[in-house]
Amino acid sequence: MASYKKTFKHTLAAKKELNQVKQKLASTDNSFNNLYALKNDIKALDKLIGGRSLSPIHVQQKILDFISKKDITLNIVSIEDVHIYRDEEFLIYSNQIELEGSYEALIKLLYEIEKNFKDSRVVSSEFYSKKNYRTNKQTLFLKIILQNYEKAK
């Protein structure tokens, strides 16, 4: 009993503590590997998101060209100036366009823009209607906000 209290007890406690330290060390090594992998993933995503460096005016012209080639039954009501927002890491260019037409034509164009227009992404779309009191008709509108990103320098 005396030898257990003087030697074995301390040896067993040291062995237990050594196992705990080894587990923490192994998880720390794994954390560094995970951190390295995450940093590489972030770099790849940054390159993918901010990789295009088209001028904002050029993107706006491409949007108008894309819309005009898709459907001639739609009317472009307004297109806002390009809004530029600077973040610590990115420049964000926002284009806003307002269209008028039938529901089928507007929804078809929205789908085409989301699927096939690669220079900018749709971040918001809103359908709304206005009544023309002179003709007593409802007119359907679609407001689309598109954004593209560029890596800040």
C-alpha cells in the first residue's frame, strides 16, 4: 500500500496526463492542417468570386445587350447608374434594371438571366404592378438587381 502511494500512484497519474497531452497535440496538428486547407479554400473562392475584372459600364452594356436579344416584347423602363461599394476585400458593382411586360415574358427573361448571364449574378428581383388610371389597366413590372465582384487592391 505504501509503495502504491509513493510510486505507482504518481506514475499512473503522469501516464494519464501524458495521454491527455498527446491527444491535445494530435488535435492541434489536425487543426493546423484544417486551417491550412481552409485558407487555400478561401483563396480559391476569392479568386473565383473576384476573378472577373470587366469594367462596370461594360457589364451594364452586356446586360442590356442580353435582354434586348432575348425578348422584344419587353420594355426597358429604367436602368440605374452603376452603384459601387468598396469592402475591405472586394469592390461590389450593382446594376439595377426595371422592365415592363407580361408575366410569362418577364419570368422567362429572369430565368434566362439567372441561368445564362455569366458576367453578373441576380441578387434581387421584385415583381410589382401599377395601375394606369387613364386606360384603367394594370401594368406589370420587374425590378432586377445584379451584382458582380472584383478583388480590391
